[in-house]
Amino acid sequence: MQAHLHEAEGYLELEHEGRALCRYVYRPDTPRYESPRPYFHPVTTLGGALLTDYRPPDHPWHVGISMTVTNLSGHNFWGGPSFVRDQGYVPLPNQGVEQHLGWSAEDPRRLVEALSWIGHDGSQLLEESRTLAPHISGERLWGLTLRFDLRNVTGRELVFRSPTTDGRPMAGYGGLFWRGPASFVGGRIAAAGAGGPEMMGRRSPWLTYTGRDERGELATIAFIDHPDNPRFPTQWFVRQEPYACASAAFMFDEPLSLPAGGRLVLRYRVLFADGELNGEEIDGLAEQFWREG
């Protein structure tokens, strides 16, 4: 795996055997209303199946794979309108920015980025160290291990919320979020001991989504939660209609408070596979991730 840094354009590209697998845009040019933040897009399998969408017309603030928060003490790091109890979605001038500060390590096996989460009023809320660790696992599978180390620098408590915690049932999205391509609509959702659209709001240590790319080829994206993450196993926000998406929502239906000076560390492994992955395969891959510490 090779990592090519395009500093002038503000993105990092991961490549394997001459094929670009993933672009990580760390200086996005998205509008402020969409809460600019780093994102992964396009992301493909080793066989070339596209697994992400970018700024779709229905929700232009959906950008590939990104770390998001719909409501961080009144600041919107998700983009678009905010859900307000007893009012519904309201366009508010409360969008924050996840600002790239620099790279402290550029080893393609372990890339470390410094970021600052800036609120709508220009104040710094969180200081973050983000680690991206790509790996190849055989002929049809590669993955990214992601670590988000967030520190509250406000001098006061911060609270992570979702639309569900603010009164909208089954809308607990936030945290690590993926928007799938249009070709993935109606795909297959699977989780530990369960599956299907009824996984919305349910807990599982992992979740997979299998769909077809524009060529009609099957491909799978898998998300593995880590036992050290808060509220493990996470609740999932997941849809197969009217669009494909999934979110590891640690604040799905219960706010999470981070005290002044406190740290929140989140770790996930995201896998990209040609074809399908069965439950036994995912169980083994999850155990491998957990053993690594």
C-alpha cells in the first residue's frame, strides 16, 4: 500500500499495485452550510467497485465516509438543517468545521493527522488526533483502521446529541457515517445474529452492507466496532431505502457528555470487499481487530 500526499490540492490518495483505492480529502471545498470536514471519497474495492457517494442531491452534506456529530452542544458538524424539538428541521447558522492542521506522521501504514473542531461562533471545541491505518487482506479485501482521539478544550462540558435524543424517533445518526452509491439502494444488511432494515437502532459489534456496483458486481462494506468504544456494541443507524447509509451512532438515543479536558477515543475498522462477506468471516476479522488492542 502506498500513500501519495497532494498537499496543493488538499488530499491524500491510497494506492495498491498501481490502482487508486481511496482518496482522503482533508481540505474540503464544500460550502459552510454543509459543515466542511475531511472525508473519504471515492473509495473502491481491490476489484474497482465504487462504495461511496459524494454530495448527493437529496443530502449534499453526505460526503463518502466521515466523522460527524449532528449536535455538539448546539454546534452542527453534520451539515444542513438542525432538528429542533417540537419544530422539526430548521435551517440554523450553527454549522461547524473540522479543520485540518497538519500531518504528524506520514508512514503509509499509519498516517496521523491533527485537526481542530471549530464551532459556528469561531471557538475551538475539540482538539483531535486522527489515525488512518490502511491494510491489504488477501486478493479481494482491504481495510482502514480508524482512530479518533478527541479532547475537550472548551473549559466546560460538551454534550454529543442526535435528532433522536432531541425527540425524533429512529434518527440517531452521528459519529462515523457512510453514504453508499445509488447502485447500493435495496442492498443487504447483516449484523451479528441479525440483519435487514430492522437493524435500525439495534446493537451489534459489526455491521455489513452488500450491494451491487454500477457494473452489477457484488461488493461489501463492513464496519467493526471496538470493545473500548463507549456503549459497545454500538447502536446502528442504517438504511437501504431510499438511499444506502450506515452510522456507528454512539449517541443514538442517549446523549454522551465529555467533561472539560476529557478525552473521547473511538476506534473502528472499515473493510471493503469484492463479493460478499459471511458472518463467520466477519466474526474472525472482528476478533483479529480486537486482539490487536
